[in-house]
Amino acid sequence: MHLQSTPAIADGLRKVESTVARLGGSSALPAINEAAERVIHAGGKRLRPALTLATALAFGKRLDRRIITAAACVELIHAGSLVHDDLMDGATQRRGIPTLNADLGRNKALVIGDFMLARAGLAAVTAVSRPVAEVFAATTVELAEGQFLETADLFNRERTQEAALRSITGKTAALFRASCLVAAICARAETEDRRRMAVYGERFGLIFQILDDLLDLAAPAGRVGKPTGHDLAQGVYTLPILRARARDPHLLDGDVNAILAKLNTAEIVEDTLAYCRELADEATAALPALREQDIAATLRGLPHAYLDQVSELTRRTTLRQVG
């Protein structure tokens, strides 16, 4: 079940792509435009703007210029945050191509990420609405806070599950929440319906990040574009690891290889999927009554469908571990 394959959303995403390209290429400096274009066209699922389009359609809203621009702003914020993530991680590649910091240096990468975030905010306030711009501004604050919290806890073996959840709520789930909320605002949904869509988006964002963290530990080699235990090597003790530590207090003793050797892959997969199923149930329960039933059904099924995809991806690794 893919939002992006729904005809109305697929058509809307083509317009979003054009708008993102236009906004990302709007600097007076050609070098910034070229760098931003590289990031924008580096691939990606476009899941966040697809959520914006789907939410608007579910409320019966036509995909007009304001909705398309709001969805484009979501993607531009995401792209700018990825530039900053790569810079902070010292990453040299993303999706098989050199990162901006590897190619252009840290200073230029920093300002290009800043440009993309600022350009999204300007487009929101001038071409969408002030309330939408305020959501994006608050979300950018949360992105920074979430990333700061993760950085502050690097290599902290006393990190708590609550601390990890607070960090990923800011650095990941906040933008998923905003993706749904700004569409509900544009659709003039009732206050309670806006709140419920925001909860749906946040819960799905948590699922997305937690499962990404699980794949770092349990996906078949080469399937996620980075070596197994990459987060561990960076000193990021993610929620799946912290939940496993609750069962084995000495799990984080030793280096990365020692930790990976002690992990029971089948157990960590089963535990993380069960935790995320609870979040998926919360997400679907939060959905308000929606006008367009086909799109509503897609949104309702999306969290569990994503869980099923990750479960299948990890299945062979799990079988090898327990076989």
C-alpha cells in the first residue's frame, strides 16, 4: 500500500517536484542553486509531501497551489535537514552519491542547508498562509532540538528510552506531524480534526524512525545503504538497542562488534515490531472522520503496511539467527 501510487497523489507529487525545484533554485547565487538541486534530485520516497497531499484529499480539499506549495515546503525542510545531518555525521555519501560536505566542504554545506530551510519558510508565509508558516517554523525548532538531544547523548550508556523518544519525536516525527497538520489547516478542518491528524502524523513518524533504527541492526547486509551497526559506531544508542539493554544490562559493554555479537537479532526484531504495532494502532485510532473514504482507507492502512514491509525485510536475517 503506497500513497505515492494513488493516481491523484502521483499527479500532485509531479507538481510538488516542480515547485521544490523552483524554490530550491531561487537563489541569486548559481552555486547555491546547483548544490540544492543535487540534494533535491538525489532520490527519496517523498513520503512526507505525499502525506500532505493525502491528508488534503481525505478532507475533500482540491490539490490547489497552496497545498502543492505546502507539500513542497515539507520536502524542502526535509532536504535541508538531511544536509545538516550529513554534515554532523561527517557522512561522505548518501544514496550512493557524495554528500555536499564531502564535495564542497563543511562551511558551504552548512549555508546550503540553511538556505533550503529558510526558503521553505519564506514560501510558506508568502504563498500558503501565516498559520502554516508558523507550523513550519515551530517544526524547524523541534528538528534542531531533537538533533541536539541526540548529539548530547552520543556514547552515553545511561541514555534512557524516554530520552531517545524525545529526540526522535523532534528530529523525525515532528516533520511527519507537520506534513499532516498543514494540510488539515489548508483544508479548513475543525480544530479537533487538526489535532487528530497531527497525532496520526507524529505516531507514524515515530514508527518510521524506530524501524529505520531497527534496520541499522537487523537488515540484510547492503539493503539499507550503510554497514550494520552504523548508528552504534556513531555513538547513537537507539530505542531498539535501549529496549534490548533493558533485558541485558551489560549489552553496551564493549565495542561495536562486541555489542552486535551479543544482540539476539530475532528478539530485537520481534520486540521492536511489537512496540511499533502499538504505535500503529494509536495512529489509526487517531484518524478523524474523513470525507474521501478511499484515501482515508489508505491512510488507515499505511502504518501497518509499512510495518509489514520492514518485517519482510528483516525476516531472512531473523531466520538465519534462529535457524
